[in-house]
Amino acid sequence: MAPQAIGTDSQFTPQTGRRVEATREIRRERLKMFGLTVPALVMVTLFLGVPVAWLFGLSFYEDGQFTARHFTRMLEDSSYSRSLWLTVQISVAVTAFAMIVGYPVSYVLSQLPRRWAAIGLTFVVIPFWTSLLVRTYAWLILLQRKGVVNDALMSIGIIDEPLYLVHNVTGTIIGMSHIMLPFLILPLYANMKRIDLSLVKAAHSLGASPTFAFWTVYFPLSLPGFLAGALLVFVLSVGFYITPAILGGGRTIMISMLIERNVNLFFEWGAASSVAIVFLAVVLGIFWILNRFLAVERLMGE
């Protein structure tokens, strides 16, 4: 009796053929998706990766030689640590204010009829139609010693002498908070509009009070948009330049201003690059921590 031939053809079945064809289709689909992402990857590499690599090189090389003096100077000069700490403090304060004010506003807008909600959102986005520089100078006029705010407070007897509301950290936080507030309201409002209110009604039908239903049902469902908006506000705040430069009056030196001074005043590109690299590492570290404990991709709705 002749031995049975052994080969791939003898083991081939219709099910195997379908699996092979499905695998090939998946590979073709992945190749197509990769081809679609190639232009975006090239753009990101050219306009983000190359500049960051250039800054990284400037921070370590000077006159063609390797040096770490820019980083050691950051450790020795306390002005760098003070600016970094002040930047974090101001950004946290602005984020906290946006969270405290933005959540109630977003909640009210999400509960209004469509027409009234559209009107409310119009008032929220109006600041985007005005130049950032114009808005900052408007706050300078409002908050100065003889400005509208101090005059109003003194006219009604709340204060006896003008308050120092500009050229300090207070004025910087006020101006930045006004600019950053829409960046929390808009994503939070979009998240709240997707919440199924029948879940809250179900909690009420089961005997939950309105307060208990809100904190146990509605608030957890709105938390992804809330934290995503807060993260967006914080990240944008740490890189602010115009508002602290004007409302801070030269006394509130954030990291962005320190970088600008190293370039334009001292012509120290290496020092500015080292500060920028360290600052970028701090921001990426914050993102890593949030992704580790809060799952940033879920906050962004993915």
C-alpha cells in the first residue's frame, strides 16, 4: 500500500481558506490605513519632531561641543525653579477656577431648551471672536487702580482704597481664567448633552433623592468631559505668554517669559532650549501620570 502523501494541500479545508482570506483582507486594510496616515506622520515629523530635535541639540551642544552647563545652571540658579513653580501654581489656580465656574455653567446650558442653549453658548464663545491681546488690555483697564472694578467697589463702600489687582499674580490669574473658561465649558457641555437622562429618572424612580441621583449617576457620567476640559485648560495655561506679560507687569515671570528673555534679551539659545526641553518633559510627565491613573484616552472620548 502506497504511503499517503503529506502536504499542505491535503490539510487545506474551506474554513482554513476563509481564515487565510480574512487575514489577507485585514492586512490589506491595515496597509490602506497606514497609507492614509503617512501624510499626517510626515507633517508631524517635519513640524513637531524636527523642531523638538533641534531644540534638544541646542540644549546640549554649543560651538560644536557637548556641554551640560545649561542644565546645571538651571539647578544652580533659583530663578528657574521659581518660574517653574510659579507657572504650575498659576496654571493650577486657573484650572481650579475654570472647574468651579465651568461645571455649573455647562450643566445649566445642557438643561436649557435648544434655542436658549444656543444663545448661552454664543456668549461663551464670544471671547474667541476677539483678539487675545485686546482682551488682555481690556482686563488691564478694568483692574487698574483707577479702573472700573476699583471705582465700583469704592463707590458702594466695600473698600476704602484701591486694590492691587494688576501687575501681580492676581491679575494674571483673573485674565487667564477669563480666556481659559470656554475651553472647559465647550467639551463638558458636549459630554453632558450625550448623557442619557433616563438613567437619572430611573434612579429617582428607585427612591434616590435628586442630590443622590446627581452625585451617583449624572456626575460620574459627566466626569470624562469634566477632566478632559480641565486637562486642556491646564496644558494651555502652562504655556501662556501675552497675558502674564501684560497683567503681570514684569513681576510674574512664567516659564514662557523666561524662555523669551533668554532668546531676545541674552541671545542664549542654548539656555532657552534647555528650559523648553525640561518644560516639555514636565508636561509629558503630567500626561503620563494622568494616563496611568485616569486613562486619558477615555477622557478624550476614545
